[in-house]
Amino acid sequence: MPDEIRTVYYDASLQVEAYRFVGVKQKFPPHFHDYYVIGFIEGGQRYLECRQREYIINPGDIIIFNPRDVHACEQVDGRALDYRCINIQSQRMMEIAQEITGRSYLPAFAQTVLYQSDLAPSLRELHAMICEGESDFIKEEQFFLLMGQLIHEYTDVSAYEAYEGRAGFQDVCDYMETNFAGAISLDDLSALAGLSKYHFLRSFTRERGISPYSYLETVRIGHAKKLLEQGTPPADTALLTGFSDQSHFSNFFKRFIGLTPRQYMRIFSNERQMEPVLPTKGDQGI
């Protein structure tokens, strides 16, 4: 869409990404991230499915995804989405937890949606500071105060341990995460699970909330992001992460991340620490 705005900043001091999507009507299929996402809706209404639960989210709602939370979303009111979020890598979250609680661990957020949260204005203000390149320590102050409230009010260690221990098919997932760059067949996966193909597909999707193929492609996208961050060209990244061709890779990447691979690479290749990434004609399908 010509009036879409998809902007991404990387904040080197906080070590987080900030996304801003305006005028977007894109539907995102079931997928997951290997990092935390803390976002909020500015405009539009969105149907969200996460961890096999359904939500309707509106302006003023905060959404929180733990790493590997399977989720999908789409517009339900016909209006374009205005969405902003902050992405935090797991290692960085462990450092934040250490700073706030004195313990180095990965918090598990129990609630996916915080309806009409009092914390939404603070998250909006922090997001604006990141996007505007705020250099004073007021940004860091806002960041730690907000994260402290979220961690103290919406997480606990026992919830994380229960969350980590609940999922089956770990051998199958480990196999895909180890061999993602090569050819993986349904025969391989179903044999590893000890099930027929049909029963494996049904059982895995029911347990994990995502089909085996979508799980594999999401793992590949996660590794592709790391290569793009290091400056690996999209064509080479596609080959190194097991995609059949660059076109397949580019289409899948934008479908799940909301940006083309080249747009994402520019976040980290630019000389400035924080740089907006906007769609351009030359980026389409790259």
C-alpha cells in the first residue's frame, strides 16, 4: 500500500529494536520469535490468536509475547493497523532481570494481552524516545521503570519453569533447529516422532500451535535475521538458511517479519546507531 509506513530502529544503548507499522493491513500467519515482544495498538482493531487462545485487541491494549509463543493476527474492522513494539533478545532480558530482581533468568509473562493498561502511555513514550534518538538517560530510566513494573506484576519464576516444561515433540524441534539449513522431509520428522505422517501432523500442530513446516520456516527466519544483521546479502542468506530460492525467502520473510530482508539488513548496516527503515520501490520482493 502506498501510504504504509514500516519503520524500524535499533537502539544500541538499550540493545532493543523498536518497530512502528502504520497503515498496515497485512495478515500475519502463525509464527513465533526467539525474542520477547512488548507492543501496543495505536489505531485499528486486531484479532489475535496466541498460545491457542483468541483475543480482540484495541487501542490502549498492550500485548506481550514470550520467546516461542506461537501467534497470528489480522484486522477485523477493515481499518489499517497502527502498531508499535519493542523487541528484546533473550540474553538482553536475562541482563534486565538481573538488574531488576538480582537473579539472572528468563521471565515468563503469564498474560498475553493487558487490556487498557495504565502502562500503555509509558510504553508509548519510551517507544517515541527510541525512535527520536533520545540520548539523555531519561530514556534508560523510563526503560527500567517500565520493565520493572512488567516483570514484578506479570511474571514469576515458577510460571517460566512450567511454561518450559509443557511442550512435547522436543526431539523433533531439536532436529529441525539443528538441521534447518538442509533438506528435511516429513518422513524424517514423523519417523523421529514414531507416528504416521497424518497423526504426526495433527499431534504436532495441536501441541505446538503451529504446523511442522511453519515451525521449520520460522526457525530458518530466525537464523536469517542473524545473518542479515551481520551484513550477509539476502541471496546468500537464503541459501545458508535452507530456502529453495531468494524469492521464496523474501516472500516468507516479509510475511512473518513485516519487512523485506534488505530493509531488515539496513537497520544494522547503516553507520548511524538508529536508522528508520522505510519501504522503497527497489525493495519490493528483495
